[in-house]
Amino acid sequence: MSPTVLDTLIQVETPEAIDIQLRPASMFQRIIAFSLDLLIRSTWFVLSTVAMIMFFGNATAAFANENFSYMALGFLLINLFATTWLYPVLFEVFNHGRTPGKMAAKIRVLHDNGSPIGWSASMLRNLLRVFDGLPFAYAIGMVSILLTNKGQRIGDIFAGTIVVDEQTERHIGKLAYLEHIPSVTPPVMLTREEQYSIVSFTERHPRLPRVRQQELAEQLCYDLQLPATQAIETVLGMGKYYLGQQQKDAG
């Protein structure tokens, strides 16, 4: 697989001083999510408006009443506000950064330090969606996503948020390919950066060509002053050890 795929991974440090790797969501995923959410919001707006008209009786007779006209206009404006702005904010805050569209596209919104999104960030990124939509078809937003290394639209930049691909978030304990690799306890205490390098290699190595795996493993062994014989197995064993420790700590 091309090395450029690895370049889309970003490393962030959470407020708890834990390093995690995230991959910004692709443009295709974001378009899918936005389209599904737009369909849901539009359907709700139409159905709720029809229900309002039916509730108050005949539409022609109802709108002839001046008081009802003002009440109906107020309801429509409130409903429009809720479906265009409140909808994404509530889902992002209470559903772990995921609207229904984002859930279907397997993406979520986080703070750019990897922590869950909060009220202020969600409100700001969604308020600025109006600017991202200019001049038409989210042109500014899409250009910003393509030009920033974290795939952020203008709203994300100001809110300090990032939309990530859930499928490439770290899943500790789910690395099935390590099942037959014996865990190797590091012979010496390694620094946090060295531990990160080993875990990073362990998680990435299935996507790397065999030659690249060997090259990186030998380099890691050299840096750690370990024998280079069976370098890949040695590094994977230590990676399994550290992932096991993280799993225990999380439990």
C-alpha cells in the first residue's frame, strides 16, 4: 500500500497525556454524512410543517386569519432553526460527536486534541457552517478541508475540532493478527516516545509492504540496541506487550 495512506494519520495527545492516532474523515465520507443529515432534516421539516397545518385545520382558512399567520410564521422559523442548527449540535454533544449521517458514514467530531466535543465547540462549528457554505455548494468548506492537514473546514478551525474516521481510531485489544505473536517484555525501561514508536509500528504494519516492515523493525531494534534477528517479531511482541498494558489500564 502506498505510504501516502500513512501520511493521513495524525498523532494527538489527549488532556490525559495519552497519545492516540486519528485519521481525518475523507471528503466522500463527509459528503455522505451531510447528504443523509440533509435528507433527515428536510423530511422532518416538511412533515412537521404539514402536521402543523393539519392540526390547525384547513390551510387556506387558517392562513386567512392574521393571528394564525404570525403564529405559523413563528413556528416555521423556530422549526427551521432547530432543524438546521440545533439538530447537529444536540446529536454531536449527546451522541459522541455523531449525527445520524455521521453514524452511517462511520465518522465523528472530536476536539482536535482527541477529547469529546463540547457545547461551545459544537455550537461554533455549526454556526460557521453558513460561512463554509459560501459562495455555493459548500465551496469554501471543501477547499478548506482539502488544504488543511487535518481536513478541517473553517468552522472546525475556529472551533478547534476535527472530523475523524471511526474505523481507523485505535481499537485496543482488537488486533487479531497478534494472536500468534508471543508478548515480549522490553529488556529495559523505554521512554514514552520509544513506546509510541513500537505501538505505532504494531498498529500500522499490516498496511505496510513486507520490505518496509523489515526496514522499520530493524531500525527500531537498532535504536533500542536490540538484536536485529527476527526484528519484526521482536517489535510486534513488544507492541503486544504495551497494548496489553494499555488494555489493563483502560479496564
